[in-house]
Amino acid sequence: MKKKILSLLLALCFVMALVPMTAFAEGTSVDNWDGTADTSWYTDHKTDTEYHFTTAEQLAGLAQLVNDKTASVSFEGKTIYLDNDLDLSGSQWTPIGDGSNHVRFFAGTFNGQHHKIMNLNHHYTGNEVVRNGLFGVVSDGGTLKNLLVIDADIDSNDGSLIAGILADWVNGGTVENCYTSGKIENNVGSKFVGGLIGQCTWSTQVKGCGSDAKVISTESNEDDVDTVGGLIGQWENSADSSSITDCWFGGSVSCNNIYSAVGGILGANFENFSGNKPGVIIKNCIVATKNITCAEPGNITWITAVVKTHVTDCIWPDTPPDGVTLDEEKYPDNKGNYFAVAKLVVDWDAGTASADPTFDQSSCGTAVSNFTSADILASLQTNAGAGVEWVAGIGHPTFVWDDNNIPADYTAVDAAIARATALDSSLYTNYSAVKDSINSVDRAKSKAQQTEVDAMAKAIEDAIAALQYKDADYTKVDAAIAKANALNKDNYKDFTGVEAAVKAVVRGKNITEQTEVDAMAKAIEDAIAALQYKDADYTKVDAAIAKANALNKNDYKDFSGVETAVKAVVRGKNITEQSEVDKMAKTIEDAIAALEKKPASTKPGTSDKSPQTGDTSNLALWISLLLASGGATLATTVASRKKKYNR
């Protein structure tokens, strides 16, 4: 590991020239900035010790007062409270404190009360020395606390040497419980760049802070070297109390210069001036991202590169980012990973610094692969400083106040999903809407986004409430009705049961009422099954049989055909068998028609000739016979009467 530090030395000289020796002794609304500054809160209240901001214009007024080149107000001994979230989008921001640690700096206390300042925008290109962050310079006991700077957008392409999102430079101040996100980028080199603070000096203390910032350094010229840190770019001129404790970095760092020092917590600490400096204490910090790259990977440290190592209880990744290889031949001391901490051996004459290969990095903490493990959280909690409370966060531990990185409460979502999955999806026509609402659940939301999570739960509940059952299946009912309609009701003794069952069918039932629908079908089927056909009509049969019975079978040569036909009659046939019954009648009729009479009998002495019939018969003969017969009868009757009256 080797870093070119000539340009950094020049930067330090500039810093020291500006530092005299005496210097070393929730449910809120959002106010949108209109680009103006309001100082009325101070003008008539200069002796007040507390101020409360509710507008972005008041914040811009603070910058105006501190930056006043004729009558700068440092606010030393005063406290400013932020009572509202602010949105700075739409206008270029002018940092609070555009001077140095000697003039035009902020020395009061700014208590954000965990409010957010969003969309800070500062883009500048030119040779002028300007400041870049929310605060330019904080010095002489100045304190920034309980403040979140969200989605900053800073391009620091000016002639200054320092750039940070929260503050460019903190000298002998305190930064605690602060958070940053967004992007800070330097394209001209020769700068200390940090996602939280560009540079810290003297007795500054940074504690309980975190950042998800994207830190970018693009200059590759070897004479324009940046020092880049996830949290702090560079630290110089330390004091005994100089410290970074209980902090985390979860953003990204990229650097294009092979001579730059790049660190996850602190870019570097090259102590040199004013004798033997004690160095910076770095304790109980965590780098929870692998997204740290540099044109020279050997110049990257997960935590920091320092001359004097006071790094303990820290946690860092156990492997480099995907695509980064530190082969053993070129980086024999790295053991396949970035150094966690590089103990620097500085050659001031050559302007270079290299890592001491004998330094035992294990004394600085632990390399891990899983930042969400209970052991990691327990370690941080055990080693936490006073007033710092670590809790489980999204992807890694964070602080109890950090709603942006604490997981949202998904209890209502889980309950809604459980309710949805307990349903039988096959019963509904629109269950896909429930699936869509479940699939749209984003499990990465933070506590600050709880309303969005609650909306997810409501979307699922609303989709459940809007479910529509599928229609019941009336196929069996329709088949039964069709079966009934195909019948000729006149064939049955009583068809009303079927008609009643069909009439009782209720349409519009849903699938949960399928048993009722099936019962309707069964009622029709049962009524059909219970039908009784009418009896067949045996009138013709009975007439034929009567006709047969009226005959004297002895008069016929063979009467057995009739008897057989009569005997073959089967009673009990129903109307559907009428043709069979009619056939029985016809069989009898046909048998009768087929009968042949026996010939007439012939007695001895009588002529076998009977009187002729037909057209050739003797009419006179028949009349004579009739008269003779009638005379005999009359005689007999008269004789009988005579006997009766002669008694």
C-alpha cells in the first residue's frame, strides 16, 4: 500500500495557516425553500440564546448571518432548534460558514431534533474557494446534533480543499447523532472528500453517526490527489479527545486516482505538524458495505489508514467487492482482502506513505460476512459509548433514532397476507388482484416509510374485501331440467312433483352454495325417478277377449289359436307399452278371424241337402216351413190355455 501525499502536504500547510495556536486550547410537515433568506428571527432577538426554525428561509438566513463578511455571527453559546422538515430543492445552497476556522464559522449548537433537511443542492465549477456542504465550517466548540441530511446532490469542483455533505470542515467541534445520504462528487482532485464531513481537525468528536452517501472522486492526475472517506475524508492535527465512535457507513465510495487514500470510515490521518500528535481514536464503528473501489485497490482500507493506530472493536467485510481481486503476488500482505486498518509508515521526504506489514489488524476488530447477525448487534451494544443505543436495522445495525434505517413494522401486512393465503383462491373470480397486492409488498421499507407499509396492508385487505365468488355450477341442474323437459308428462300418473322441483330452482347462487345447487338437481332427479307411468289401455284387449268368449268354441274346427292369444295377454303394462297391448288385442282378433266352423251334422233318413240360401234358394219353401212351424206353436199355446182354464 503506497499513497502519494505531496499534494496533501500542501493542503495541510493551507489548513495550518488558518489555524492559530490558540485554537487548539415525528408527524411533521415539510417546508419548501423559495430561495430567499429570512433573518428576522435574529434581527430583533440578538441576545436570545435559543432559536427555533420552522422554515427553510430561516435556515438560509442563518447562513447569511454567519457568512456576513463585515459582521459575521458565530452563534457561540446559542442553540438553534429545527422544528420542521425542510426541502431545499430548486435553489443552489450556500453553506453555513463559508470562511475558515479563523473567521466566518459556526460555533453554536444546531439541534435538528431528528428532523430532515432534504434535497440540498450545490453545484459549482471554478477556481474560487467555496464551501459545499450544509455547513461550511464548524469550529470552536460548534455542535451539530440530531440532524438528517437526505438526498443531497453536491458537485464540488471549486478551488477549495474540503467537501462533505453535512459539513466541509469541523475544527474542535462535535457531531453526534447525524445522518447523510445522497451524492457528493469531486472532479478536480486535491480535496478531502467525505460522505459526512470533508475534514476534521483538532479535538473534534464524531459519535453516533451514519451515512449511506455515494462518494465519488474522478480525478486521476497524480498531482491532484484526493483523500476519500465514506464518513470523513481526512483528519489532521489531532488532540487527545479526537475520536470517531459508534459510527457506521453503508453507502459507496469510488476513486479513480491510484495515489489516493480511500477508507470506509476515515480516508486517512497523516499526522505531521507541531510535534507528536496523538492520533484519532476510532472505536466500535462498522463498515456495512462492500461498495468501495479505487483505481489502486491496495490503497483501500475498510476502516482507515493512520500513522498512529487507536482502532478497536470495529467491524468490516471479510471479502472485497465482486470483481476486485487482490492476488497474493502483488498484494502479499492483504490475504485476499482490503486492509481493515493500515498503519502508515510515512516518508515525508519522498512524499509517500506505505502500510506496515507487521501490524496486526485483528486488534482493530472483526471481519464478518453477515451484518445482520445477533452477535454483531450484541458486540456493538456491549461496546457502545454513553448515550448511544444500537438496534437492528435494514441490512445492518443502526441507532434507535434512525427511522430511515430501522425496518418498518410489517405486522399488519403479515396479518393481511395470512388472511389472504388462508382463503381458497379457486373460489374467486378475481383472486389475482389479491396476489398482485401481495407481490407488490416491498420488505425493504424503513420505519420512516411506515405509512407506505400500512398502505400495502390496506391494499391487500381491500383486495380481499373486493373478492367475488365464482358462480355455482348449474350443470347438473340444467341436465336434470333438460331431462325433465324431454319427458311427456301425459305419460305419467302425476307429473307435478317434477314440475315443482324444476320451479324450485333458484339461480344466481355462488360457489360457496354449490351444495344447495346440487340439492336442487337431486330434487329434480328424485322427482323424475319417482314418476309412475299411467296404465296401458286394455279396452281393445278386453273387447277382443269378450268377443272370443262369446263364441262357442265347439262350433269351430280349432279354437286353440284364440285360446292361446287370450292366454298370452299380459296385464299390468303401462302406457309406454301400449303398442304391445294393442298387439295383444290384434292377435286375439286375428285368431278369431282365422277360425273355421265345423260342417253341419247329417242324421240317418234325412237328406243331406239343406234348403238353399242365396240367390237360388226357394222362397216359397222357406215360407211354408215358417208357417208350419208357427202353426204348431200356436196350437200348442192354445191347447195349454184351454187346459189352464178347464181345471
